[in-house]
Amino acid sequence: MELAQSTIIQEVKTNTILQELKTSGRLPSPTGVALTILELTRDPNTSTEDMSSVLGGDPALTGQILKYANAAQGGARGGITSINDALVRLGMSMVRQLSLGFSVLRNSRTGACVVFDYEGYWTHSLAMAASCQVFSKHLGTISAEEGFTCGLLGRIGHLALASVYPEHYQQILEEWDEGSQADLLELENRELGITHKQVSAALFEDWGLPEPYRLAVEMKTRREWGALPTGNSTRDRGYQLSHLLKISHLAADICMETGPQRHPLVLEFLTIGQKLGFDEESWSRIYDEIIADWEHLGKLLNIVTGNVPDMETLIHRARAFKGVIKDKPTRPTLRRMAKPAPPVPSRPNKAAPATGLNILVATDSPVDMHILEKKLTASGHSPSFTQNGCQALEKALREDPQVILTDWQMPEIDGLELTRSLRRSTQTAGTYVIIMTAQDGSTELVEAFDAGIDDYVTKPINYAVLQARLKAAERLVRLQEQAAQDRDELRKTMTEMGILNRKLHTMALEDQLTKIPNRRSGLGHLDKIWSRTSPDQEPLLVMLLDIDHFKRVNDTYGHDIGDIVLRSTAATMQNSIRESDVVCRFGGEEFLVICPGADLEVAKSLANRLRRSVERNTINAPGFQGHVTISIGVAVRGRGHTSSQELIKDADEALYAAKEAGRNLVCIANPE
């Protein structure tokens, strides 16, 4: 059963989710350069030159975008060699989205949640990205490049919860133990007061991704394929993208799964292709294209991919299999997440010996390299080396050294430009930088400190002076580590308080018996819809429902059975309404359903679908087995309604008429 949570409770939570996640300091986030790109693209006056200049501060990110742009070009003559060319080829909006995706990937390859498979997560996410990219080309939902970003980040909520709440999420995954998606959502909501879908949507909104993307990642995708909307409204595009993510998730699962467990997924994939109008051969070719893109992208982004047979082979094996699959296939990467794995610190190189430092040395001098390795190692430090500024920047972002010792003059980018790039990234903004230079004039040193260095040594190096300066650096590093430890303790306390506050807030808006929104939250949601639209802009329909002869159930079987009937009926209604509709408990055995976008033409069909679902629902309880029915009063907003209370009053009068007419009926109020 889907988690019985309504969007009206989710809306309230979203307002506090991002603040808490950001405060934790562990949220999967773009680099400083990528964040600047996000801000620039919100300004309509931003030029490609502005974008190119900012991207130049992150050579690693620039390299990944160029690799992707050349791959997207399909090997055409005249490869893309500059970021300006990539901006022209892909467009600023697409470069913005790629910057976001690639930088989040680079910053989130490891983490502290012991049972979460971070590498497996990105392998699956890349398979989803490749799937979305290919399906976009063939289904025409969005551009292939947009599909790539949507697929790559579509499950970011899982990563965020594992990163921000590692201990809690470990317990959730262990208790979940490869259950259903609905089970995982329910556990997340119970333990954290939020779900990975809500977090994904909140991050998409914060990063400024298009509104349909946000809608897509939080939708339940209960619709049948044949009933998909074809309109261009934000909600219709959200539905389309949610199903694009759904089939991409399935295609990625086939990439990740092995053995007999893969067979049902292959057959399900074929069924979806048929519903979308593809013959088996064409649909198989599309999947083979996905595999090729996945493997190619894995090489570009240094992500491990698997060896997957072509779809024709997979279909043959699935149809030929006559054995019994012991366990029901589940989402493979989620199952891998639940496997115990050795803990991986989120900042791997911070765990240096108490008497030494992890030092990254950037110099193109073999002599200096040789001497520094001997001297630093003898002093108890752990040095590593690069020969130019670009390599140093990539290594610093990947390994997070405690101190960087860099030459001023180096190939590709010099020590000053390296320092400026380090300071632009939130990850390395506080890293201690010492520059080695033959320049000891005041003008040069002022320029170096303006670039962001913390100290300098002159060449030829006096190693006694260098050791003294490293001792000063170590004192500062240890103070920073202690401050970080204190912040972590404070964040942990704040996290626990945030979880408790969310649970309390949910309790205030949720009916505790049925776990659907209560009267207060329902009326608040209705007032919001009422105030932001008019009858001419968007239709609005409300239904008041009452369980027929509910008092007789209580009197005959007792209030415990009555509670079971209420819970079962509420769950049935929750699973029968449209994605955009909201059902809440209005009081006693009465419920309110709010249907934005629904008019008089669909009122009767919506209400009767709900009525029939309840009537067909079999309730099994000690001493009671059977069905209940409901009476429904419907009212559609008209120009004569001056408030939402008047609309509810009309629905209430229609409900009374349905009861008077014999119950288990739908009665629609006459529109004014």
C-alpha cells in the first residue's frame, strides 16, 4: 500500500527540510563553482563569456562537461575543445544542469552510512541517466540532455538521507531489509518525519530545476501507461516525466540485476514497450542503446558499470527459464544498500596521525619532489605529489588534504590560480595553503595573500623554516578539527531536535487513527487553493463523504472494530483518488476530498469511482468480515461562491440529499 501521506503535509514539511539538511553540513551539494553557475543562469543578462569565466575556476568540472559534450556530439568531426563551444552546443541551461549533476556526483562518492552502497548508488543513477537520455530521444518527452540530468539526480533523496542522517538511515535500511518501495517510504516517514521523495523534490526546487522535474520525483506514478496526459501544462509534464523516471528505473534495475532475478524485470520491460506502441525488436534496440551509453558514460565519469547482455539474449533467457525464483525481485541498488559494508569516512584524508599532516605537494621540480618527500616523511607527515596545478586541484577536491604546499610557477595553472580555485570551492575553502616562491618582494607577496594563501616559504627552501611553518599550520588544523568535532556534536543534537519537531508537526496535521490529514490541515489546504485561483483559472471540486450506518457498526461490533473500519476505508480512498487530490478526515465517520482541476464534467465519475472502491473493499477484523458503503455529496466551485466555506456547505447539503435518497449514492449540488 502507498504511504498514506498527503501533499498538504508534505508542503508544510518542505519549508523546513532544506534548512535542516543544509545546517547539517553533510548535504550532497554542488561545488562553489557549480553554485555560482546556478546563480548566474537565474540572471537573464548572463552571457556565455560569464559562464565560461566561472567554469574556468574548476578544471575538473570543465573537463567532464567537455567529455559529455563530445559524447553527445556522437563523434562528429571537429571535436568540442573549449567550454565556449560546449555552451554553444548544449546551451547555458543544459551546462547549468550538467554542472549541478557532475559536481554533486564528485562530492558524494563516499559517506558515513555504513550500509549504504555509495558507489552502487551512482552506478544505478548513471544507468538511470543513460536510460532517461535514450528514452527522451525516442519518446520526445524532454531533450536528451535534460533527461540525463533528471535521471542522474532522480534518486538524490536516498543519498541525502544517508549522508545527513547516517545512523538513522542505517537502522531504516536494516529494518526495511529489501522490502517494497512503500515500506521504505513508511519507515523513512516514521523514523525521520520525511521521505526520500520529499527530499528529492525539495533539492530540485532549491537548485532551480524546472517545476515538472520536482513534480516527477515526488509523484506516486499510479497511472496506467495508456492514460498518460499529453498536454503541456506543468502537471501534465510532471506526470510524463514521472513515468519516464519509472521506466528508466526499471531499465537501470535490469542493468544492475543478475541471474534469474533479472527475468521478471525483462518481461515487465517488454510489457511497457508494448503499451507504448513499440514492437519487440525496436524496443530491444532502444535498450541496447542504453547499455552502450551507460558503459561509455561510466568510462567518462570513472563510474563502474557492469557487463550486460543485449536485450535479445535477456528475452530468450527470461522466456526459457522454468525454475522458481525464491525471492520476489526488488530494486537492486536498494537491496545492495542494505548489505553491510565497511564504514567509509565522508572526508577520507582528514583521519591523519595526530603527529603529522596529510600534505599535497604541487611542484614540477623532480629535485624538490625528491627532497620534500624525504624531509616531510621523516617529520611524520604523509605527503603526496602532483606535477601541475590542474592535477593538484583535482587531487585536492578528491582527497581533501589538510595542507597544500604548492610552487608559484607551474604548468597549466600556476600556484596563485590554483589557490583561487581552491578558495572558490566550499570543500577546500578552508584548506591551509603554503606557496613556495622565489618572489619575496612586497608586491608579489601581497598578490599571493590576496589570492588566498595562508603562508609562504622562499626558494631555495630552508627546511628548518618550512618545518616551523608546518608546525603553525598543524596547530591551526588541529583547532579546525576540534571545532569541526564540536560542530558535528551540535549538528547531531539539532538533527535529533529537527526530527522530533517534524514528527510533532505531522501529528498536529495528521489524523492519528487513519494517518491521513485531519480537518485543520484539509481546510488550510482548501483555503490555499481557493486564494491562488479563480473559477475562470482552474476548476475546483470538493466531496463530503459519510460512511453509511457507521453507528450501527460501533454499536454492534464495538469501537475497536469501528476504528478498523475507519482505517481501512481511509486507506481505500487514499489509494483511489487522483495524484493531485487530497482526502482528509473531517470528523467522526465523515471525510473531505479536495480535487483541484476537476469540473462538473468529471465530478460524477470521480465520486462514483471512490464510492465503488469503498463498496468493493473487504474489511477483515475479529468478528467482522464484510463491506461498508459511503454516501457522497459533491460541489463544484462557481462564480456565486464567495468562500471555501460556502462550497463545503453546498457539498454538505448534497451529502444530506444522498443519504435521504437511500445512501450509497452520489449527489451533486446544482452549480450556480
